[in-house]
Amino acid sequence: MVAAPALYVLATPRIDLTEEHAAHLRELAAAHGKTLTIETIHSDQPRNRSGVDRRLRDALARAASPHTIIVTTHAGLLGLERSDIAGWHVCVDEIIDTAIMSGEIGLGASWPALAAFYDLVPSSEDGWYRLAPRKDVQRVGIRQVRGDVGRELVELHRLAASRGRIVEVNIAVWADAGVSKRRVRWRSIWTLAELQGARSVTIAATGYTGSLLDYATRRAGGVHINTVPVGNRRIGQPQIEIRYYTRHSGSTNWWERSEGSACIAAIAQHLSTINFQGYWTANQMAAPYLRHRFAGLEVRPKTAGTNVLREFEECAVVYSCKATPADTALIEALNLDREAVRAAREDEDIFQMVTRGAIRDPEYSGRYEIHVYDDGQAERLRARMLAGGFTDVMLVPVFEAGVMDVKRKSAGRARKSENATINETADERAERLRLAEVERGRRRRTEDQAKKMEAGTYRGRGRPRKVASAHQPSA
């Protein structure tokens, strides 16, 4: 981007990387004597009251010079329309995780508010309806949403309000969301086809093939992907040990139970015993069991693009990101299974995490130690590392923690995901209630008849018999 004068948009996973890339670009420009405009645009800029979408559109429409680089976040890029990026080269750092989103939400008390802001328009796929902001109503701001509705609704509003996103739900009318126990499925699927207005598109990332973005883009069609290997070839080969603690798969549901949390506590104790001093990460509910137990540095699970961990020669990952019921909409839309979702999320996140340390340096040839939760994660990680050019990768079971043979017990009867009452419409509910009332009336009449028969006062159907009166005159 620095060497070839043109108009560029660079999108990064996080705000901190936005500023990091901008600083690096300025260093490169100064080192090569290049004069160009570099501008960062993201939400953590309090001096700017207008939204990121508007500031991005304004910056794209008024390029300060023929050689301009605008650095923003993935979220900023996804808020643009095709016409906004016409004539610009789009460069993306790492896979866009937020491109494919879905969920399941109860709207029993909130659907009237959504109906006031959005119409439901039939989608190209049967059974799905797009949220279309109503033109006669002023759009609700995200700050207003955050202060007024639950956490689940914030994401739905944010995506629906974006000019570059489409949000779909599996209800035809908003009143259907008010049915008791009804869970509304929603999805927002963004693909690389949305960047067709750009002059070119380049993504720098590992693991694009098999990502949810890859699946969605192939499903949408109209985009040809050309894969070009880049980067330095390895000069040194580190001795990598992938250590694992259990033979059962971890998950947040399991770790919330006493037996599961005991496994995490045992792992934390072992890391403390061996004086672990690397960087580590864990799911939000698992992290408290590891904090303050050893001298390691805690980092967030999503570390794609980070370059600040190269000094560490060991790392630990207690992490799970498997498919959940909220993923049903995207699994069906992309024709995937739960294993494909796990590979695209959990395996990719773990690989990104463990390769941020010393082995990120292609010249590093020392020892590198990785700790993961279970044997399945360890085996899949080893396969990815071998495919990525590492040649000395060994699996090491850790029996010392004492949880290798812990069996994961069933949590009990699984929750039913589908039944007639959860997915019925408002009209179907009204008909069901009407028929139920008819049935209750029939039972009441039957019970009343039985009581009268028992008391000898029951009279069958037909015209009542006339009884002659003692005072009636004779003919």
C-alpha cells in the first residue's frame, strides 16, 4: 500500500490493531520517502460525535490525496455499501469473524417495539423475512438501544441499522414473536460479494479455507478466490510440545458444573506448580479459576493479528467455542454440521492464539510449550501446525494434573429444540387456544352429564314431556 500510490481501505479485527497498523504505515512511509495520507476511523474516537459509518462514507467520498490509506475495523467495513467503496482497493487483515452471525431470541414483550421500527419483507428463501427499517420512523440510535433493551436485542438493532448488513428472521409477522415460549431465529450473513464495487480485494489471513466466511461466500457465488502464499519461509524449526490434560471434550456447559470446574482448577494448580510464565487465555466463565494462580499474562481469546506476544516461549489455552442452538440458523443456511462450525471457530481461534508467541519469528528454533484442554484439540492443532510448515511437533499427555481419566457425564435429558408450541404463529396459537376451549367445554358437558346420571336427574335430548296438571279441566 505504501509502495503503490492509490486509494486503500485497510480493515483490521480490533481498534488497537487499527492504531498499530496506522503507526507502522507511517514508519514505512517515512523510511521510503513516501508522501501520503493515513487516517484512522473507529468508534473509540470521542472527539468525533458522528457515527463510524458516516465518517467512513465522508472520508471515502473526499479522498484527501491520490495516495490515501483509511484504516478502520472489520465492523466499519461491514457497514459500507458497494457504492461507498467504488474505486478503492480493499485490504482486510485476518478473517472477518463477525461477517456471519445468528441467534435465537425471545421477543414476547419486545416485538411491538421492533414492529414500530422495522417492516418484515419476504426474503429469497422460504420461511425467512428481512428487517426493513421503516421510512416513516426515525432510526433508533445504538446508545438509545443499549440503555433501553436487553443485551440480546442490541446486536439485532445494530445489524439491522447498518447500511451494509441484511438481517432476517423466521417469522412472517411480528405478532408471531409474542406467542408464549416462541424463540425467534435470526441471521445476518455478509459475504465477499458485498465488496464487488471495490477496485480490488485482498485478505491476509491463515485458515480462510473452511472459515464461515468461506462457506458463505461460496454459497452466495459470484466471487473467485485466488490463494497466494505469502510471508517468510521458516529458517529455524522450534521444538514444539503440545500438552493436553483430559481425554474428554471441554465446553462452557461442562465447566459450569462442579465436575467440569474441578478440572479447570486442577489445570490451574498444575500450571502454578510448574511455574508457568507464558501468556494464557480462557472462556469468560473459566478464566477466574486461572487468574492469580501463576505469573502468566492473561490475554483475550481473539488474538488474530497481534504481534506483542513474541517474547513468550509458552502459552496455555482453556477454551471452547462449539456450535450452540443459536447457530441453528447459520448451520441450516450454509448447509453445515456442528463439527464444521467448531473447526471454523474453536480450532481457528486456538491456532491463532498459540502462534502469537516466539514461534511467530521465522528464525526461532528454540523450545516452545503449548497447553490445551483436551486430546482432540491437541491432535487437531498438531495437524494444523504441521500443515503450516512446523516439522517438530510432539503431543504430551499431562497426567500430573490428575484429570486425564475424568469421564464427562451426561447433563441429563436434552432440551427439545422443536415442538408445535414453540414455533407456531400467532394465528396458529389463536386456533390452538380456540380448539382447546372447545375441548374444555366438551369435557365440562361430559362431566356434568355423568354427575346428573349418578343423581338420577339426567334427561336425554329431545322435546320435554308434558305433565298433566291436577287443575286442568277435563275435555
